[in-house]
Amino acid sequence: MKGTTAVAGEPARDESWRPAMDSGELLLVAAAGMLVVAAVAQTAAAGLVQPRIALAFGALISLGEVLRLSLEGGRESAPIGSAGAFAYAVVLTVGGKPALQPALQVIAVVAAGMVLGALPHLAAGRPAGLARMASRLIGVAVAAALFRPLSTIAAITRPSDWGLALAVMAVVLVAGWLAECLIGALISADALRARFRVALWDEMRVQFPLAAAVAATAILIAFAADMMGLVALGVFIAPLLVTQMSFRRYAGIRATYLETVRALARVTEVGGYVEDGHARRVGRLAVVVGRELGLSEPELLELEYAALMHDIGQLSLRDPIPGGATVLASPGQQRRIAELGAGVIDQAGVLDGVAEIVRYQSLPWRGQEREPPVGSRIIRAANAFDDLVGASTETSRTMAALEWLRLDTATEYDPRVVEALAKVVGRRHRSRR
């Protein structure tokens, strides 16, 4: 059985809840592979057009792949490589001479640069990231297929009409970016069983800041190459390199933040207030249920924080609850634990949403003046399920716990949450079999 993975700043993923192999990723890589074979064959048959320009852009793309970075949600991005690839797709003139590369040559050069840039990652024992490389390649292929046939039209290539060229470039680059986002959303929806609409929104939200910088850099290179030649590649990539360093630092801060929260969640386990692994299991289960219900990635991350720290209020108890099972505690004691836990989280000053989820986790989903947040309802059900099942993998015990929760859906547990919980638990048991 596969283990649990966590990427900087993203909700934890339990790989045992996923299919053994992602068919969407395999289909994407196969499609990109066939496109590359066709592009390389055509380029080899026709001969490499303007090899010096192709080698310069290929080297930049390769460097960008070497320096690629991780974004939230387990995504990988290569801003420098993408800027070079898109610039090669839309460049009109280099050093005063028309850029004549056909669309298939653009694909072949971009693919070669990506492969070379992936070799150092493979040598270091890191995954090649074929699915994300394939989605970036197809995004560039869309831009090249749209723009290269237009690059010979006089109305676009005349310096006096570069306003038109700028508009066409912008539209083409947006089309390429949208294609990449659509593919990324399809991969996420298939791999994580997320809703496509939510996956697409998350993909666009995460990719947009860097995509805007990449597109601006690609357009600057495309126009500056007319006067500056290939020197424009180095000059205009520098600001993007600084931006990428800032994103890398931000990702490091997010990773440290999440690991700090996970360490704090261990306090109740080390102190003997709850069973070992309880917070981790509840956090993992809450995230999967939240994804089943269509929560976005920011909401899932907030939900995981709350789930990891949902029992921290037990530290105020003079006598620990046997086994830490708050589902067996009185309603008053549950409310006290939740309120005290929320008070502790409030002290951080930056986790207001997390504190609210923890504060209302003890309340029944109906019969209140205010309906508890969906995150609170998810944690209430996930915590009760783990209190009853623990680390056990027995199907009979799992089914008994789900039936117990279903009997209380009139007032205590949100029936939508319980049914989502039953679905993900059922998938887990099927994957184990």
C-alpha cells in the first residue's frame, strides 16, 4: 500500500485513497509523446531552421527545467523554461532577421530542452515530473500552432503594426496558458477525485501570478530580440529569475508553517491525551472528505490545520478522557474542549478561520442558531469515526462506525458529510483489497 505524502503548503495526501495508477496522466504523457515523435520526425526530415536560434532557446528552456520549482498543491512549474518556450513560439525577428521556425520545430526544440533539463533531476533521484512537463509542452504547442502560421502575415510583422502583433501574442499566450490549466485540472480531478470545476479554479488561481510574469517576459523577449538579438534572452530572464526566487522562498515559509502546525498537533499525543496518530488520521480523512464535497485548496489547507489541532483543548483537562475519544464525552465537555482549543489557536493571530472551525466542531449540525461551518461538520464526523475505529482496518468495525454515524444524522452529523465519508472509506477498503 502506498504511503502518505505532503507537499509544501498543500493539504496532506493519502496515496492509499488514490487509484494505483493515474490513467489521465498516462494518457497525457502518451499524447505528448506522440506529438513529440511527429515534431522530431518532421524537423529531422525538413532540417533544423536557423539552428543557432533554436540552440539558444533550447538551452534557456533546459536551464528553466533545471531550476523548476514546486507550487502549492503538488504542482511543478518552470517559469524560466516556459518563458523561453513561449518566446520561441511567438518571436517574429531575431537580430533584424525574420524568425522562420515552423510550429513543429518549436515543439521539437521545447521537448528537447525539457528532456535535457529533467536529466539532473533524475540523476539526483527526484521524479522527472512527466505529467507536468507534458502539460507545459502542450500549452506551448497550442501557442505555436496558433501563432507560427500568422508570423508571415505582413500586417503583424511590420514595425508600425506591432500593436496588432502584441494583441495577437497576448491572445495566443492566454490560449496556451488556458490549455495548460485545463490539462492540469483534468489531472488533478482524475488523480484526487476532485470536482473538475474546483480543480480548474484552483489550477488557475495558483498558476496565474507566475503565468502573468511568464507571458510578459515572453513578449518582451519576442520584441527585444529584433534589436538585441539573442542577448535579449539573458537580459529579460533576469527579472523572472528574481520572481522565481521569491516564490521559492514563499514555498519554504509555507512548508515550515505547516510542519510547525503538525508538530503542535503531536503535543496531545505525546502527553497521552489522545491515541498516537489520531490527529494525523483525522487530518488526512477530513481533507479527503472535504475534497469529495468540493472544497477548494485554500479551504482544504485551513481544514487540515483545524483537524490537526482539533484536540488541543484537551490539554486543559485535569483528567484525560479515556483513549482521548471526545465522541464519548458529554456535550458540555466537548464544547469546553473546542472553546479552549480555539482560544489557543486565536493566540497565533493569523489562524482566525482555523480557530472558528475548531470552536464550532462540537456543535450538532442542526438545532443551532447558526449552522456550524462545513469544516467544523467535517471534523466532527471524521473525529467521531476515528474515535470509534482508530488505526483498525477491520471492515466490520468500519461499517459499524459508519452505521452509528448515520443513525445520528437527524441532528448530530451532517448527512452529506457522512455519505462523503462513507464513499472515501469504501474506496480505501477497495484499494487495500
